[in-house]
Amino acid sequence: FIQMPTSSLVFAVIRSVTLSVDPAADVERGANLTLTCAVDAAHSGGVMPAYQYSFFKDYEKRELARPQPTDNVGRVVYSIPSARAIHSGKYQCKVVIDGQNWSTQAEAAANGFLERAGLQAPVLTVDKTAVREGETVSITCRADGEMGKLTFSIKDGSDEVHRKETDSGHMQEIIPLRSARTASLTCSYFLAIGTKTLHFSSPLTYLPPVSFVPELDITPSVTVHPQTGVIEGDTVNITCSVNPHYQDLSSLSLNLMKGPKILDMKNATYSKCVLASDSGEYECSAELDGVRKSAYKLLFSQPTVTVTPTDVFEGQDFTVHCRSLDFASERIRRDDVKYSILRNEDNVTLGRFDGTYRAMAGTKTNGNYTCSAQVRTIVKRSTSVSFEAKVLVSRPVITVDERVVLGRPFNIYCYSENGSLPINYTLIWKRTVLNHSILTHTRQQAQFTATVHSEADVHSLACGAQNYDRKQPLMSSTLKASVTGELTVMFHPAFLTVVPTPEDIVEGHDIYLICSIMRGTPPFTIKWYRQDDRGLLYTNTVSTNSSSHTLVGVHNENSGTYYCDVQNYGSDRALSNKVSFTGKAGCGTFCPLTVPFFWLLYLFPSLPTFSFLGFTEKPASPKSDDSVISHP
């Protein structure tokens, strides 16, 4: 900041502070930039107060270099000679007069100053005009005229090969060129200024003769001796070689590999008396200056075993074949090769050597099949093939959970004891397919959910099972299940009667609480309750439509309200009506008790002439379109 020396002042008022930039627009690179801060203030007395000026950039608290004072105490100038992109930003001017402060800001950049035109184009140079595949090139990228921290990026085509941040204005890097081609190198850099990032890229494409990278001719060759049909027991020499121009270079690396293993070569040659396990692909690799090239050679192969057809069911014929794919016919006659087929290491073709085994599939023919090919004392073994005859599905069994309740969903299970997976089960009602389920795990049952409305519909359900290409499913028998009719919900599903009638009840006599079921299928579980106690009096399970509970020698304390509830397999709790009575005082030694003859018949069905018949009512037949409902 700058302080204008004056005598102390008691009071001052700052009206405004302005910050201006010159030039005001289109600031070019290298131009001189001038920032002028002016204050409009008033003060009391005849002595000028102390003015303190400070300049900041991009709201940073770090103060810039000291501004130059002018002959006007209310104005100062901050100069930036030869402006660069780094000088773009927003500047602030702060003025303090005798303890009072005021600040303002201005953007010290115009369109051209923030655009790429304000940056110096980077210069890309290389140290070589001819490069061989695998050699390196030293690349230098310069933007020495820029200030600040620059981030340089080197690309080869679209691939970035190096990035470096520096405040020196240039960077240098050594880059290998590993493939024969025309290299296209570009250098770019960017400069972060506040929240903005300025970027400049200058492409430089290598053109012949500078850019051409000739191929490094080190592709190896692989030779195998003997070159014609190798069989087990032969000594094989495998040689790796490259262009003689590179053969003697100490930096050249030659390796012979088979799979993950590097083989031990002497004088670029690998020798071995081969076995069947040595068959396969061999790779010769040559590496020089970071460039690696390979060649491949396939040695003889072992015999193979195949089973036809692919899917075989028990009772069907199948064939096992053993063949050698690579056959040294110039050294071995076909009749010289003797094939043996083994199942679980037991020879199944004793006395026959044509490499064919035919049999009828069954449990005894299941196992792991291998074959061997023998010529004189040399034997090759194939890998094993697992064979298992598929089993046609057996007749399924259809079952349910305990009872079927009419009008309520229930579970149906289908299961076949035997059969190769997957098995497709179908739920069928009167030749109509309702649902299906495909099972892929052993010992698993197919589960279906359905709702029926009549016992006849229950016994019309069946399930089918099929696997593989079986055209028609194998059907189970129809469902055999106990059926329970659900209690029909009426105004009172159960009815409680008191004998004698409530107005005729006298202390000391027995009272009969008779619970009758209006509709439903037994057995029924009946419970009697007294409402005052909210306690259970008695429970009974019967196969008729009614039952009674006796209150022996009632007294006044037995007075109250009574009811019963009923439940069978298919119902929720069904409550009866409620009956209340009050025990009356007795009438002496003899008190006639009037009991309706109907209830005598009910309580004593063994009377000589009459008997009481329990009743049931057959539910209404369901509609034809909702007899059986299958649930997903």
C-alpha cells in the first residue's frame, strides 16, 4: 500500500473510490497495463488527512507491489509492464483515510487478453532426425515468454505420453518410439488463473525423414527338427533365430516359452525327447531396446475322445470314438496305431483296437471315458470325458397339505422320484393346463396354489411331468384329498339355545346350553363362554352339527350371559348369539320343570320311538367359470 504523508485530521468522509484500467479493452500481449485508483473524499479543517492505498488481485489478501504516488493525493497508479496472460484477473483497490476504509474492483482483462491469442504458442523441438524402432527421442517444449506455473502435456497421436508442471517456461522429456510408423507429436500447455484455465496447443507432425520410425527387424523364426510328423519318443530340437544383423548384439534377448514356462536353451536351441505332455504351442520371443516380437510353432497333439450323440437317455445306443488328429502318416501306418478306450480306468475294448466303443446307455455305462493310442512302445493318453445317461422322468405324484378347504387357496405339490433335470411340471384340471413350473435342482417339488369350490373339482386335478424332448407329459393320478366345507358366514353361523327357556330356569336344576351349527362340514370344535367371566367353560369336538354343555344345579351366581363359538378346518372363529338368564328361587321339595318335547328328543336320542337327526346343507354349486382358480 502507499500512505500519503499529512498531518493528523480529526474527521473525514469517503464519498467513493474508483479503479480504472488502461487500456480498457483488447489488451494485447506485451502491452503496458495501468491501473488507476482514485478517491473522492471530504475532510474537516485545513489539514490534509492521511491516505493509505492498497492493491490486490483476485481477492487474495496478499498485497501487490507498491503503487506509484502522483501529484494528486486522491489518486495513485499501479503499472504492469509487458502484460502476460498471468496478469489476467480482477483487481481490487482499498483506500483508508484516517481509520475509515473503502474498496472497489475492476477486471484488468478484456476479450483478447483472456483468449488464447494472449498466450505464447509453444515451440516443440526434437534431438534426432532419424529414429529406429525402440530408440528414444528427446523432446523439448517451450513457452519461455509466459509467467506463472505452466502444465505441459506431450502427446503421441491421441495418447498422452508425458505431463509435467513447471514454472521455468519449458520442459524436456525422453520418449521411446516402440513401433514402426509415422509419429505425430504435439505439445500443449495450460495456465490456471483463478477459476479459469487458459490452454494453448501447437501441433508438430513428424514428416519423413524426421518422423519415419523404421521397423526393427527382430521377428524371430522357429524351426523344429525333425520337421515332419513328430511322435512320442522322438528327440526334438527347437531353434530360435533372428536377423543375423542383430543376432550378436548383447542387448538382444531370446527366449523359448511353452505356456507360462521359459525353457532352457543352449546356443538358441532347445532339445528334448518328447512325450505326449510336450504337445502344444511353443513361442520364441526376441526383445531389443524394449521392442518384443514373437513367433509360434505347434508340436504334435494327443488323441481325443468323443461321445455321440450328445444327449443319450437310458436304453438308447451311444458310441465312443478315439482318434489322433495330427497323424505322422509318412512314418506310421494307420494300422500301426492301436486304440484302447477306458471307462473309469477299466478297458472296455479288450481285443479291439479300432478306437470305437458302442453300448446301450444305462447306469453301468456312466463314468469318465479316456482313450490311449499306442505305436510300438509309445503310448499317448487323451483327456477324460464324463458321460452320464440321462433318465426319463418317472410318473409324478400329486399331494396337498392335509386338507383342502373349499373356497380357500391351498398348495399342491408334484414330484417325480426319477428324472434328469430340468423337469417341467404342469398343473392340469379336466385336461386344461392351469400352470407350469420348471425345476433345476434335485429333490425339489413343484408347488402350485389353487382355489376350488367343489369336491368334484378337487378330484379332477392332476399334474404332468416331462424332460428333454418328450412330446407328451407323463401324468399323475388325480388328486386324492380330504375336503372340508368352509363355514358359511350367515347372520349367526352358530345358534345357542338354553333348556329350559330362560324364564323357566329355577335354582337347583340343571341347565343345558345347546350349540347348533347352521351349515358346514364336521368335525367341529365348539367352545362355551360366559361373558361376565370372559373365561372358557368347556370345549368339545364333535362330528355332528350340535353339542351341549350342562350347568349342574344352577344357583343365582350362575346368572349371566352365555355364548358359544365354532370352528372347523376351514373357518375362522364363528360366534353364536348370546343368551342371558337369571336363576330364580326354588319352589320347595317338588317343583315341576317343563321341558319342550323337542329338546327331550335332542337330549335323549335313544327314546324308543324318536331320534334326533343332525343336519347339513350342501353348498350351492359354483359357477362354471370359477370352479378352479390357479394362483401364480
